[in-house]
Amino acid sequence: MSFKAGDNYKLTFTVSEDKYKGFIELFNDNNPLHTNDEFARGYGFKGKVMHGNILNGFLSYFIGECLPSKDVIIHSQEIQFKNPVYVNDELAFNATILDVYESVKTVEFKFDFKNNLSKTVAKGKIQIGLLK
């Protein structure tokens, strides 16, 4: 098995205008918190807040494209949103393997996303299954 507890992965993601617009086009979530700067500022944000599920897309990319094996499937994931993300934010992603359960072919990670101010914007756990 090519996974071991303690293995660490670091990536950088940018929440570009294209990703933001693409999310709205795909899912039609036009809530004013996500689409109207003035509305969002009225609630104390510095502008429109990006959809949290854009970060789930980054998780999917990490699992599907960045691991040493493509023979994986997501079993479960938990994400806690801690601080807002704004368009063009660059996010540092860090994931560490907590444990590998060879008998049931699963790997558990903890992860976080930090913004350019090193403030955690989201964190959680993800469990994957190994198909081979």
C-alpha cells in the first residue's frame, strides 16, 4: 500500500473569477451573499462570499488527481467553514494522513485550507476507500 500515517500533502488553490462564475452557472446558486457585494457588506463581510462548496471541488481534485494512486473513492468527508473566502483568494491546502486501515482498505486524512493571511478558512476530515 502506498499510503502511510503521517504522509503530508500541500497544494495551493486560487478561487478565480472563472471558478466562481462556473460554480454559479453549474448549480444556479445566486444567493445574494454570494453574488452581491453590497448585500454581503451589510452583514459585515468585505464583499461577496464564495460558495463553500467550491472548496469541496478542490478536495475532489486532491483525491482524484494528486494522490499516489488513482484507484480510490471518497467514502465520507466532513468540512467546517471557519472564515469567509473571497474571489481571487489564494488558499494553502494541507492534508495529512491520520491512519491507514489496511484490513478494510481505507485511508483517513485531516485537512485545512488557509488564506493568504494564514487564517484557517475551512478544515475537516476525509476518508477514502482503496479500490485495489
